[in-house]
Amino acid sequence: MICYDSAVMKKVALVISVLLVVGAIALLVTQNKPRITSNVIVNPPPEQPTVTFNGQTYFVEIADTAVSQQHGLSERSSLPQDQGMLFIFADKQVRQFWMKDMHFPLDMIWIDGDTIVDISENVPPPGAGEEPVIVYPKAPVDKVLEVNAGEVEKYGLKSGQRVVIQGNLQF
């Protein structure tokens, strides 16, 4: 018969318990931590808003204040693949967008509720000394999605199609 000291056994059990808890926490942290590559979130957190159409999902920044809507994507050199900016408005109107201080072309997807009502493709940034292009939809909208130029054609997007918008969209 082997006899163990109960005080030693309690310490061993405590050490094993602590190691199990630390290991479980480490596993949770590494599974939920987004990977970042070249300033692009590869696995964004679940609360990151998304817009999906035709099987393509975009992780979006939300522009829902006058300041964020006025600034938009201005002064950026590019927009990462599969990302965009979703402008959300409290009411429906025929909105005007312009390309002030933009450095790359965009596709603008004009949305009423969850339906695409119009599309502006390959809207160019202004050239040196040029006035910015102004675009607007054919119908009132309450949302506008801006993505890299060419995305609409690449995914066959058309007016009348539905979009699925998910995530924290409080404004």
C-alpha cells in the first residue's frame, strides 16, 4: 500500500486546477483574437457589421453621424479587399455623394431598407485641379454602401436585389 501525505496531495490538486484554468483561458483568448495582417482584420470580431449580397460579404465601417458621413473614405489611399463603408441615414432621401479628397475609384450601392435601388459604378476620384464628381440615386435611400470599384461587376449586382445587413448598427 502506498501512503500519500494529504497536504502534498492538496497542493498537487491546486496546481493542476490552476494549470487547467490558465490553459482554458489561453485557449479562449487565442480562438477569439482577430488576426491582423497588413492593417487588415482577417478574422474580425463577431460584432463587426457586415453587408452580404450574392454570397459576397463585406466587413463595413459605419458612417452614421454628420461628421463621419461628410468625411467618408476621403484621404485614404485604398480600401482593403472585402471591406467597405456603410452610410446609414435616419430618413429616406435622394442623397448626393461626391468624391472630395478621394484617391481611388468606388462603386456606390444605393439601398432602401434591404433592397438595392440603384448603383453607381467606377466613380472616379478627382484629377489634379478637377472638381469632385457628384453622384446620386434614382430613388430615395436610407443607406449607401461604398466598395472598391469593380465589385458590382465582379459579383453581378443589380437593382432590385436584396442585401443582408448584420451587426451593431446603432445610430
